[in-house]
Amino acid sequence: MTSQLKPLPNPAPDATTPEAVLVRSAREGSEAAVRELTRRLNPRLFRVARGIVSSDAEAEDVVQEAYLAGFAKLDSFREEASFTTWITRIAINEAKMQRRRDRPNEVYDTVAEDDASHILAFPGQDGESIETTIGRAQIRAITEKAVADLPPDLRLVFILRETEGLTTAEAAKALHINPVTVKTRLFRARRRLRTSLEEQARGGFEAIFPFDGQRCVHMADQVVVALKDLGRL
């Protein structure tokens, strides 16, 4: 399958370039491929990391370390799962290691053990009034705090299922846990959040813990510079 892939076209890749093509080109040292993969994955990896660590700054550090670890060992990526799933697992473990360093006395499982967590989502809408936009931002802030306050064993499964849209089976595979555990923790997270959120929130929650715009570009710049320093680009 890999042998049938064609090199990245010129000009630079865009949102339509298949992930497998980008990964192959990244293996060959393509900066453009690394930047496109980083752009696509930033929102998911940041939310996943933020579901484990306690601040945006910590989550950004985790995401950068996950990229460096992933791109530096691309040769070990055997395509048994998608690249997205593979690097998500790396980010989860990086975040858990970060949390253990900060809280050495806290019990916290690794991704290969029995763990999970969760999150919420607010789709933005074009043409909203200023009042609606402000209200949505206020509700999002309330929601983010409620999600951040979830116990660690609930927060990540909620993020993967409700924010990233993974199925129960996909979340279970990504976390190496039983699908029943995913369902149980998702139910518990929803129940804990329902009282404080359901009367205020409508729709999904994909705008929680956003990571886009200049922050996204800056992350790609940092990753590219670090990979060049390591001789990977």
C-alpha cells in the first residue's frame, strides 16, 4: 500500500492531501508535510493534553513534546493504526508523564492501563449577534471550567468521544481499554456535567479548549525548528 503512494505534489500540501502521503513525505524530510500534519492535529492533541494537565501552557508543552517524539521516531510507525491515532497515544502518555512530574504522589494510569476521560463542544455560528457571541463565550468559559474540574479518570474519554467525535470502539482502541469502560466513564462524566451545563448549553462542544490561528502557526514553527536542530529536516 505504501509503495503506491506518490510524492507530495507542488505546491505545498493542503487539507485534501491524504494523511498517508503526508507521513511518507515527512519521513523523507518534507517540512511542508510536517507543517500540514501539525496544522491538522493541533486542535485534537491540545484538547487531549488539556484534558489531562492543568493549564494551557502545560498542554502546549505536551503537544510540542509529542510532535518531537513522534516525528523523531517516524521509522517506528508501522501504520497498524492511523498516524492520528498513533500520535494521539504519544500525546496522552506525554501528558500523563507531565502530570506525574508535577504531582508525584497522585495515582495516574498510563494509556496502556485502565484509564479514560472526557469533554464538551460548542459549534460556532456565523451571523450571530454580539450579544449571542458574548453569551456563547461566557458559557464556553463555564463549560471549560466544569470539564477541567472533572476527575482525571473521566476527562479524557469525554474529550475523545464528545469533542473529537471518536466512536466508543475508536476511543477504546486509542486508550487500550475495554469499550465498556469507555461507556461507563462517558456516562459518569455526562451525569456530573448535566446539572451545571445542560440548561445553558445547546448543541455540541467542539469549541472548547480551542487551538487555532496564530497559536497553531507558532506551534508548527517551533516543531520545525526543533526537528531541524535534531537533523530530522
